[in-house]
Amino acid sequence: MRFDHAVIGVADLDRAIAAYAALGFVVLPGGRHTGEGTHNAIIRFGLDYLELMAVHDPALARSRPFGSQLLDFLADRDGGLIGYVVAGEDLDTLAQAMRGTGLEPTGPFAMQRERDDGNILRWRLLFPSGQRWRDIAPFVIEWGTGDADRTAWDAPVPHPNGVTGVSGLVVVAPDLARASQIYGRALGLPIDPDGAGRARSAVGGVAIELFSSAERTGAGDRSGPIGEGLHEIVLQVNDMAAAAKVIPGLDRGAGGRYRIPPRSALGARLVVAEVSGPGS
């Protein structure tokens, strides 16, 4: 498996595109999810990306699990992190294996997104513990549209702020035993609990930190009730000084990480960290 993308729910897609462009990201038009009432924009790094997702048809979205939950999430906020996705293969076999661990996954089932240029992206999704946003577990995606087509239609370009990708995720998982079951047994990812309210995992080169409560993450801003699920994304840059000249209001935190003001990111908790060496 590899990290595929993280999803940021936003109340207004045009406003979100402008806000993230002001943070120094190149934001690409995405398209509409067929039959879901949602649409998106893409911040692409390579095969991995950030997705800005909003509702364009409230009536249709309300009739669908994804859209209904997104509308509820956005009822009292401008936006925020709602989940992340890992890429895998043979989801039917994976779903069967998950059921063998006692989970009740949803899927896999087919979805698609139609771009403004008429190209259609197709994929299947599997939900390890039911179909919902703000889960402690990632969704698993199996792409039907090839890597070459996706990166040609949403061509990666250098971002003015110097961000080159996602290097880490912070997840609030109140029940670390359940998290260990999902990450370790069901998804086959490494899981290393420390016995003190924290566990570590990883997918590809992306580190995952799981905490038993938001108060233990040390993630800085915790404004607004958000509960369990994806809490923070760590973005990597090669030159922090250069990034700080482009990203307004960066707030220096612990461990060489700089926090983007959540208000500027429409509620999403994003931090920037400098990396160097192979893979950077």
C-alpha cells in the first residue's frame, strides 16, 4: 500500500481554491463525483495529493452517505480534515481478510469523477469500519484509471511554497486496541503502541502517529470540537526559510515544525517540516 491522498472538507470550493492558492499551493480543478452531489479541487505532488471537497448539490448530497456526513460536518465550520486514503490492490480479497479479523467493512464499490475537460477518473473504495468520514482508519482505493493518465490530467507542478508532499499524519484514536486491529491485522500496516496513549504506524514513506486523545498530540491549535479521526497533516519542504517567505503567518512549533494558521487553511490543521536527503 501507499499513501494516496488526504481529504479536506470545505464549505465553498471557490473560496477554498483562493485560500490555498494564497498559501502558495497550485490548486487544480478536479470535477464532480457522479451521483454524489460533491465536487473537488486537487493539490497534487505526484501520485499523492490533497483533495479539497465541497457540496455542489445539497439535495443530492443529503441523499448519499458521503454527502450527508459532509453537510453535517460543515454545518458549523468553514472546513477541516475529514479523512485520508491509501492505495491498494485486489480489494475483494482485502475485504474478505478484514471480515476475518472481525471487522465489518463496506465495499468495495465503484465511484467516478468527471472532469471539466470530459475525462473521467474511475476507482473502487473499501471502508475498513463502515462508510463514514472522520474515522480513525483510512479508506482504501483501487484505481481503475492508470497512474499515467491521472498525473497527465492533473499534472504535478512545483508549488511556490516549496511543499513537495505529505510526510506524516496525526490521528486521534481513543481506542488504540481497535486502531491496532485495523492498522495491523486488517490493513497489514506496522503498528507499534508505546503503552502510554500513543501508537506509531506508517504507509509507504508517510509516518502515522495515533493518539488516544487530541490533548496528547501536541499539535498546537485544537479549536473547535472535531473528535476522533485525522487530526493533522505534516507537509514536507526542502527549504523552510523559502517556504516561510511564501506561506503567511507560519507559527514555529516543536521539533522544527511550523504550523499554518488553521483559519488560513479553512479549519484544516497543517504543519510544515523541513526534510533533506534521499526521497525529499
